Amino acid sequence: MQQLRTLRARPPAGISGPRPSRDAAEAALVEHYPALVRLAHLVLPPSLGRQRRVLTAHATVQRALPRGRPDRFAAPVPAPRTPRDEARAWLRARVVARALTARRLRPAALALPRVTGLRLFPRAGGGDELALDRALSAIAPETRAALALTVLEGLAPEETAALLSAAGVRDPGQALAAAEELRAGTAGDLAALLRGPEFDPCTVHLRPTDLLRRRRRGRAGVLAAALLLAAVPVTAGALLAQAPPPAPAPAAPAADPAELTRADPDRWADTSRVDFTAWPARGARAADTALLGRALTAWTGGGAVPRTTPGTTGAPPAGPPALLYAGDVDGAAVVLLHDGLRLARYTEPSTGGPVLTLARADDADVTTAASVVLSRTGAGTRYLLAPWIAEAAVRDLGSPAAPARELPVARDGVSAPVPAPTPGPGADCAGTAVLQLRSSSRIAEDHAFLVADLGGLGPAHLTWTPLPAPGVPSRQPREAAGPLGLAAWARSGCLLGGLRDSGVRSVNRWEFAAQELPERAGRALWACVRAETWEGAGRADVLLEAPGRSPLPARPLASVPDTAACGRFGRHVLAGGPWTAPSGTRYLLAAGSRHVVGITAGGAVRARARGGVLAVRSAAEGAVVLDGRLADGGALRGWTPPSG
């Protein structure tokens, strides 16, 4: 990594390639057109939108052919391996340089090709592709260029650094280092993902634009032209004489209903930012300026005391927020707003004063921005679903084998009430009703996921990470909507009740170790359930799941608040606790994650084991201290129950 950062910004001598003839360049462009367009598409900024990004990628490649005179993109390029690759290498350098400067080019320079009346975009992928697309959107264009050149084009770091430097990148070494960091942190085969149809702007879906809006715009254009012709004889003096008196000073923009922003109804299908910014304004009272004015007044400093979830500020919005919903729900008027960082739900109940609830929503995504709680009544919880949700169903985590129950959803996105599950006889908890949502095929194919209402405005996203296989890289969290994920969460569902009203964004169940129990008592599973909050803090609960125990454990073996453990930045964990065999013999069991190669127990029990698990008879009472040794020589302190 350090070597990548220290690459020289200027290319070494001897790597400049001659400019090919126009015929040779055109032949190379036709032969390698799909690869060049894919390269441009990856480098271009996602902020262009899905359709414009596709068209700009094609325009960038088509305009890369040499003209009669050299232009500012004719920069030195890495020397090709064979003379036949000379033209392709020259075109590749021009494509990268043009894509990196797309933000600064005039719109006319990106006008080819044109598409009217249609939206076109690459095929949507699954969870891995969505995660990669989100990661690519968060990095700099030069980092995307370095990633594409090294992964897709197979260039060496030195060649990539020289090409980026020739394209105007100030620090190619830093771009290469950032690309390598993203490559190392990506689950699966990055090259296969980037070469898939999800990132191929040459294989696209076609959809019509909003036909009704186009018709209205056409009529408005004809009317405007007629008015313009009728107004031609009117003199400037007459216009001034007919001018209306000055309007009164407008209200503060943040409190003026007329200043509310409203997203295009189809924006969610034509943007790389699939979150609350893509929600359109819905609801039967979206045009009720009186209701909207009261909601804005409550948020900007009067009319209601805000209720905030942990980590959420109650300050008024800095500018006009976006309107997401306004309507009547369960006998109350509800307005839902978004200021880019927070959700605000304003409720006017039939009895009592108005209520304003604020919750953080920054950095939301296709799952955490998929639903919002509109109301909670005795009949259940009613949700407003995102416009990209194609199917909705309800599941009881305590019954993973039971089929999902279809959740009726109105045309404006409001769901039927979801009642809380009733506890069965002898159950340790009441269970948890979760939503199983499926994204539209316009943004993702076969992408189903679970969310759970934990008391906030936005339900928490539930994922799971299965046991790592020997010799296989660490697995990443995956959706829990399949049979294995549902069965795993059936053993952890009761933990969700303790997370209510704590601002939880997502919860992942990580199965980090398996252990053969003494006395041939079967196989135990060690899991860590980590809850992530919107403010960044996390809580980890460790479970020891042994045969014969209830599938819904009453309490975790250990609970650790405010920790990075069991997450992306805390991948090492060691835990232990007592276990009683069917014979009545007591044991101390301990297990660590995949990089734990030795365990030492001290205190009331003294023992040592090589590898990632430990099992020793323990008749003594008292605290136990666990220490683990990592494969890289590091040390790790383990978790045990407070009672030892």
C-alpha cells in the first residue's frame, strides 16, 4: 500500500505512444467498443443519473476518435504490449481523460447520442452489485479510474499511474491506494462483478418516460407559444403600466409550504442514490398548504415539542425540506418531511396536541430507506413504503417455516396495519413481526430483505453472516429473507425487544464459530448479534446455542455496549461461559473467531487450548478471564458472563 502511495506523479521516460491513424483508431474503437464504454461508465460521476451516465459513456467513447488536429486529450499513454494494441491504448487514455473531466465539459460536448421519450439503464443486480455500486459512488473519479484500469484493463500499477498522470490526476499513487483498499474490502470476485451486466452500459433496459407528463408539457408548450404571439404588439410601457403591485415579503423558506421540494415520481428508477431523496410526495393532502404550513411551523420552532431518537438533533431545518407524504392515517393527519439528514413526522391526532418526531436518516440506502412508520395504534403498525418496493409481506421470526403473509398496500404506499405477534404458551418472548420487502426489478433483481420495527421512524435492516468455511475468505453480511437466514434469526429474535427506542439502524447476526461439545452432546454454535445505530455506536450480544436449549434464548451470554466488536472494524471476538452436560457435569466453553489460534483461561478456571475453541471441566465458582492469541501474534481479551 505504501509503495502505491509513493508512485511518481509523472510517467517515466519511454512510455509515450505515437498517435495512431484515424483508420486504425476507428477500427480499434469498433473492435473494443463495449470495453471502452464500460470503462467510461465506471469513471463517470454517478451524480449524472442512470440514463445520462449511459449516454455520456457512449458519447465519451464516440468522441475519442482523433480529429484533424491534436486536442487537449492527446496525452502520453503507456506503451502497448504489441503494435496491434497501440490504437486501443491511445483510445483508452483519451476515454479516461474525457471521463475524468466530464463535470467540466459543456453540455453540448456530451450531446451525442440522443434518446427522446425513453429511459435506458443497465440491468439491476443483487445485493453484492448494489453494495459495490454504492461503494463506487462514494469514491473519487480518479479512484474509480484506477480500479477500472487495474481490474478490467489489467494494467500494472506503474502503467496506471502514468496514464492517470497524463490525464491530469495530481496524485495517481493515492488513487491507486484507495482503489486497492476498496478491492480488498469487496466481497466476492470484483472483476466478475464489474464485468457483469449490472455495469454494462451496452446492454440496457428501455422504459418510457412519464407519458402523461410529456403530454401536459406538450400542451403547455403550445399554450405558451400562443400567448407569446398574442403579446408581441404590447409595448414595454404598457407592460410596466400593467405590472401588479409588489408582493409582500415571503415567509422564511424553511417554513413556507410553497418552498417544499418534491422529487420527480420516477427519480428512484433513474438515480444511483436510492434513498429518501428519491421519494416523491404522496398522500391525499400533499396539496393542503394549511396542514403543510402547520407541520413546517412545528419543525421551525413552534407548535410542538420535538421527540428525537438517540443521536438526533432537534434543530430546525437549514433550508426547505422535501415533502414525502401528507394524508390522514388512522384518524390523524400525518405529514412526513426530509431535510437530507433527518426524517420529521408531524402528527395531528383527533384528541390532544400535535406531535413532532425526528429521527436521523443520513446515509440511508435501498433497505434502510425502504419504509417509514406512519402510525402505531392498537390495531398494529402502519408503514409508508418506498416507491421502489414491489412486494411486501409480514413474517413472525418465531415461526421461520411459516409462509409469509401478504401485506396489502394502498396506491399511495400506505400499508395495512401490522399487528404484533401473540406469544405462545411458555414462550420466552412475544416474538417479533418483521416486514419482508422486495425491490422492484427496475433497480435490483431478486432482492428481498427483512426490516423490523424497533420503535423508531425507520425500521431496522436485519442481516446475517453464516459460519465461515475453511480456506474461504471471510463472508459478508447477507440478506436474511431465505430459509437459512430466517432459521438463524428465529434463534435471535427475542434480542430485538431489548433494542427498542435506541436509534438502531441495522442488526446483523454473525455466526463466528462452531464447537463439538464434550460427552458427545452435539455441536454448539457461537453467534454475535450486533446492532448498529444511526449515530455510529454499536452493541454486541454473544449467544451460545447448544442442542437441547430453547430456540429463543432468554438472554445472551455476554452483552457489550458501545463497541466496534462483531462489525466491520472489529472482526476478532472471543467469548466463553458455563455449560452443563446432560450428565450434570459443568464445563467452561470458549470459542473465538477464525483468526484466534489459542485460548488461555485464568481466574477461577485455569486452562489452555490450541486453536479457536476450549472446553474444560469447571466445578469452581468465580470469575474467569479469557485471553486469545491471534494468527498475527496479537492478543485479544475475551468476554464472559458477569457471574463468571
